[in-house]
Amino acid sequence: MNVSYEAMFLIDSGLVDEQIKAVVEKFTGIVTKNGGEIVDVDVWEPRKLAYEVKGRETGRFILINFISTAAVKNELDRIFGIADEILRSMIIRQDPRADVRPSRARAAEAERREREAAARAANMAEAVVVVEPVVVEAPVVVEAPTETAPAEASSEEA
């Protein structure tokens, strides 16, 4: 019985694009050669890891959504375990209600963020107003003299 699976694995972020493409093709090829069907492949940008994994502080996550039998999943999991380029891996059975094409959702979210950033930049450009300094002269305050004479006079009378 064919089931939807999601395989996520972590590779070194120092790999160049050709090497990343070769790694992705290697693992998608394993799925297709064994009778599975690749639904979606999503390669993430390099990210700082929460903790070191095999001496690496950064890595790239690759997400492959595929439909296959349990035997194909088990073979892919076995090869993840012995492949040198894989730092960590995980394969899960996907919920039938889940989005099987997460790369589309990530692309739409990135596009939405870019539109919002452009709108904010346009609003900031309109909001910039040049204000010329205004010179205000301070008012002159004249204090009235205080009368101390009557107090002195009363002390002399006594």
C-alpha cells in the first residue's frame, strides 16, 4: 500500500549548488528506482543550528515529500544512515490532511513578506518630511523688586 512520507535530512552548508543537487538526485533516485513517486523537493537556505551536529554549526535542510511503500521508506532510511554527506535524517508518515507541497507554501510566504517589505519601504519614503528649524526668541522676564523695608522698620520700633 502506498503511503505519503516526508523525509527531512540535514547536510553541510558548505556544499556548493552542484553538490547539493547531486545529493538530492541521489536520494530522489532511490525513491523512484524502487517504485516510489516524488511529490515535492524543498531545499532550504543555510541555517544556524541550535547545537553542533557532527562538528557543524550551520547546515541546510532538505525536505522530500514522496509516496511509496514502507519498503522504499525503509531502504531510504537505511541509506541515510550510511551516507557520509547526511548529518541527520528523519522520515515520517505524513498525515493525509497535510500539505504535500510545502515548497509552494514557503514560496508564497516569501513572496508575501517581500510585498509587505516593499509596501513598508514605500510608506517610509512618503512619510519622510523635511522640517526646517524654527527660531523662537525667549520672552524677557522682569522680576518686581521685593519690599523688605517695612520689615526692617518694625524691628527698629521695638
